[in-house]
Amino acid sequence: MKADLSVARWQSWSAVAAVTLAFFLTLSAIVFRGSKTIDLQSRELKSRVAELTQLLSQNDALKSRIQRAAAATTALNESYLRNLGADLHDGPAQLVAFAALRVDSGLLSDPTTSRERREKEVSVIKASLDEAMTEIRTICSGLVLPHIESASLDEMLAELLNGYRARTGKAVELRLSAAIKVLPVAAKICIYRFTQEALNNGYKHAAGSGQWVNIAQHGAGIEVQVGDAGSGPPQHRSEGRSIGLAGIRDRVESLGGTFSFATSPDGTIVTMSLPLQNMETST
């Protein structure tokens, strides 16, 4: 009996040890697998957190750029309005005032004034009023946008370049390689004003020599370049202190785009790029 009890005792202990070892190994495998899964999920979570942190940082930077651009645009609008008021005051208003003074001089209403003198006075008044109207139309032509909501990109640019050629007598080479047919209205306005301002600067500083416009598509964005054969405006103006260039820069950056200005002995190139994926497209 003692021998049988000893054998039974050893068999019981062996069974318990085997079950305990199997249970321990099973638990170890479960814990190891769970730990491995937790480590993997932890790495994925850290990667997601890093991506979100980067996106938040980019959003904060874009928000700051938009706020700065909005504030600068407000200040530039005030400066632009002051300049517009000065242009109207120093130009058309002075010419109209001169015509009014000639009318009030009494020469036209004086019966003793000779016919030749009266006709000469009328000619002077008419010339002054015609010049005032010409200046007003010139100012308005730079302010009024064409009907760009329904126009395609090439139609809008063709109208802009035709008007520029009619006004200055300078032809501009258009290189259009963008395949975008439908653009957001905000992007159209930005492209129109950018091209208009860059061409006007080229005419002012380079007499319109060798001017060209290049439109290209890069992924989900569009890039516009305007160049000429001149040396560009003075350095203090090219750095963004001029109302025209600074206003265009802020307009582009407020839409999430980029603006650059480069000069060389071969000419001047002004470049803007706009992302289009987050803009509402026009119909």
C-alpha cells in the first residue's frame, strides 16, 4: 500500500505540475501576445498623435497667416482707398473744377464776348471735361472685373490680355497648359487681379517688353507666372511695401497659396500658386 500510495502521490504531483505548467505557458502566451498587440497599438497611437500634432501645427500656422493677411488686407484697403481718393481729387476733380471755373467766369454769358472768344472758351471747357472723363474711365477700367463667374480660364485671360493690349499697345504671350475647366470664383478673381497687377508693373518698370503669362497645373493646384524682360521695381517695392504687390500677396496667402517675386538680369518673374481642393467651385 505504501508503494501504491507513493506512486499515486507522485502521479498526482506530476499531473498537478503538468497542468500548472501548461496553464502557466498558456497564460504566458496570452500575456506575450497581448503585450505585443498593446505595443503595436501604442506605436500606431503615437504615430497618429504625431500626425495630428503636425496637422494642428499646420492649421495654427495657416490660421495665423490668414489672420495676418486679413489684417494686412484691411490696412491695404484703407491705403488703396486713400490713393484712389487722391487720384480722383488730383485728376478728374481738378479738371472738372477748372471747367466749372471757366463756366463761372462769365465769358459765356457776357453778351459783349465775341463769337470767336466764346467758341474758344467752350473748346477749353470741353477739352477739360473730356480729359476728366478719360481719367475716370482709366481708373474704372482697373477696378471693374469682367463677368468671370461664367467665363472659363482661357476666356478670362484672353479678355484681360486683349484689354491690356488695347490700353498699352503691348502684346503678351500666353502659355496655357492647365487642364482645369472649372475654377472657384475666388481663385478666378485672385488669378485675374494677380495677372493684371503683374502686367501693369511690367509695363511701368519694363515698358511692357517681353511680357508673358504662364498658367500650369500641379496636382490639385494651379500656378500662375507673369514675366517680362525688365529689372523689376526697386528693391523696397519688390519686398512687398507697394500697395499693388502687397495686396496681391495677401490675397493669395488668404486663400492658402504662395507668392514669390524674383528678378535677374534676364528679367522679372512674379509667381503665385493656389491649392484648389478645399475651395468651392463655381458653376
